[in-house]
Amino acid sequence: MPDEAGATVHGEDGASGGGEDRATAGAGGPPLTWSEMLAPWSRHDGPAVVTADGAWSGAELMARAAGAGEHLRSLVPPGVPVPALFSSTPTAFAYVIGGAAAGRPLAPLGPRLTAYELGPCLDGIDSTVLLTEPEFAALAGQLAANRDVTVVVVGPPEPSAVPLDPAPSPVSTAFILHTSGTTGAPKPVPYRQDRLARRCRINAGLCSLGPGAVYATASPFHHIAGFGNYAVALASSSAVAPVPRFTVDAWSTLADAGVTHALTVPTVLEMLLDAGALVLPRLRVLQYGAAPVHPDTLRRTLAVAPAVGLVNIFGQTEGSPVTCLTQADHHRIAAEHRDDLLTSVGRAAPEVDVRIDAPDASGIGEVVARAEHFFAVGDDGWLSTGDLGRLDGEGYLFLSGRRGDKIIRGGENVYPIEVEHVLEEHPGVREAAVIGVPDRRWGEVVKAVVVPADAAAAPGFDELRAHVRGRLAGFKVPTQWELAESLPRNASGKLLRRDLVREQNN
């Protein structure tokens, strides 16, 4: 319905219209908590977690998760979160599952970060215990120094004969993930059991996950694209094949695990395409996201993997999915030559309302969404994503960057992603980033940082300037240029634009 903030579009299944609770769900209804969705694994002798060292069956995973829950009960009181330095290992899975059922939610932290970076995360959780796998014990010691925190080094928990609590409170916290911190300090986001169960049902449907599937992602364990998606797979009775650290060789070994469903970020996707290693023998669905993907990369993927269903889910730690470019949409791109959709993140996901807040003359404004599976929303129930975008007549969302990234040059709005996409269409450009630079006359001017495709034959700035001007208005053409060997990105492939701004200001 139209309003002052712009049009609102609804997911295919409509808005859910309100939360459920155990009293109103009805006998035989869907499980109301994530822990309940995992319960069938305890009766399953087939593989649940598959690694190069072997596999844990569903029954073993749940028995060890029960053991982890007992260990956590001995460490902290009920309701107290437990930060943990984990990678994607069976031990980590057992502790997160056990903590959710035991009422001691784990908060995985990024072990590739420094103690200085992780300090605010630890302080924000306010726990007296820090779990760590042996590999990260030294970092844990640095992090705990000068804090009232006890480091507990853990390995695979012993199985317990006492099963996990099959029905924790729907409003209890299953686990805590932190935002990526690309625009500031990472913020903790509690994943509530009932909302997580809803998210798992929706995501599993979009990605065609279910019994018999084997899911893998190379994203870090502490990230929504890491354990946040493994949580979806396990809840749908899909086995998981964790990738503790991405390399092309590590990806190739997933063939031995029988992986059928996988997620990559654009930088990983490009590396796999360049190496000719993307397609796995049993791969049926490939999900991509977390950062903008270049249209040429997507064209190459469609050509290399025509039989693989592609899915692009747009969301964030606070709420996902928001929109989805579905498998059917990707078939439409190929069949109808809808190249315009190559830069879209799809339409509203099921049970989601999406609107554009305060759109400008071109229809671009902040993307705002509402759904019962979101974890952090405003008092009005809407999630302000901080992302800028526009909706076309069919409800497809096209992103234009982060709210704080917008450049205002002489009163005209410049959206970095638009300029970056044009620059990356030049054959001499591998990737590009655009930022605003303070200017006395114009307020801000546009600066481009370019990574050439061939450092020995980098295109000239006059050539690039003419290339951009041939496609965009003059006020969007960069007036300052810089060559770089690479662009700063975080572990999930997101551009750290603030680092470029900081370097500019130093």
C-alpha cells in the first residue's frame, strides 16, 4: 500500500500477521523453537556433520550436544551467554546446539580478529567465561587479560545419556551473533528460538533444503552466512559439511562429502570460477550473497553451472531473509534475457513486507522491512536496514549502497555502487571502490580506487573517466583516482569502505 515512505511490497506468502506461542500453535503444528526442529536428529543414525576426518551421526551430534549442555550448566547460571572462539568444527556445532537447549546461549566470536577488535564484543556480552578451541587459546588469553574472565579450552564434548531439553522457551535465546561491524563496532544480536524457527522454515524453502541434502559454506562460523546458515540446514534435517577455512582445494574436497547445497560470497565465487572448480558432482543449489556480485560474474556462473539452481538472499544479521532472487528468477534471467535482474537482490521473501523509506526523485531511499523472523527491529516493528535501494514495478529490489555511503556533490546524490558497477564493466578493471572526499566548493567530490585486471597494463585515468562519462551524468564521474593492489574487505567479502575513507583522511 502506498504511503509517505513509498510503496510496500509483500512476500509471496503474505505477512504472517503476528507471533505464535506454544498455547496457540495447535497439536501437530510446526515446531515453535529451533531446538525442537533439531530433535529428530537424536533418532538418526545417518551423517549429520561430515568432515575430512569422518562424520558424526545425528544421534552422536545430539548426544555430544547434550554433553556440551551439561558442561555449560557447570560454568554459568541460566540465561548467561557464553562467548566462544570457534571455527566450523563438530565441537563448535555441539556446543552451540547444547547451549541453546540448556539456556546458556553461545556467542561465537571471530578468531581471525585481534584481541583489540574482539574486546568490545566480549565486554558487551558481560560473561565471566570464554570458551575456546585449542587453536585459539593464545588469543583467548590475550582477550581475557585484565578482565574478570576465565578461559576454558574445550574439545569434543563427551556424549551424555541424558537428552537435551526438547522444548526450551520459545522466547529464550538460542545463540548470539554479532553484526559484521562494517560501519561501526559489531553489535550483539540475540537469535530468539521461535523467530529462528520461522527463519529456518523460510530459508530452507528458498534453498530447497531437506532430508538427504548436504550443505556447505566457507563463511566464518561466527557469521550469519556461517553458522547462521548451518543452523537452517540442520533444522531442515540436512547434513552439513563445514569448511573451517576456504581454499580452492578445500572446496574441491567437498565433492567427497557429497555436498548438494552450498553458499559462497562473490570474491570466493570469482576465485572458483577462475580455477574451474565451482561445480561439484552432486551440487544442486548454489546460494550467493553477503556482498554485491558483479553481473559478469553471475553471467559466468549461469554459463558454467546451467543445471545448478542459483539463489541470492539479501538480509543482515538483524534479519534475514529480506528479499530473494529465487531459482525461478535466475531461470528467467537466462530464458527471457532479463539482464536487468543481474543487479537485483530479488523480491520480498515469504512473510516479509518491504518498503522504501523517504525515496528521492529517482526512487532511492532506505530499505525498511518487517517480518516475524527478524531478530532486531524498532519499536514500530520495522527493521531499518541502513541499505539504500529502489523497487521496480515488479517489486524487484535494486541496492544502491549503505545509507552513510551516499555522496552529495553540489546537492546531487551519487550512489557509489552505481559508479563501481560501471567502472567494473571496463575490461581493464578487476574491482573498484568509490568514496566521497570533502571539497570546499562542491561539499564532496567523487574518488575512485581501482584495482586493475593487469597491474602491468593498468588503464589510464582519462580512459576510465571517459568510460564512466559515457554511461553516467557528469556529476557522478570521479574527479580523483587511485590505483591499488587490492581493496580492504572483511571475512565475508564485504568492502570496508570506511578503511578507504580513513586512509583518505590521514
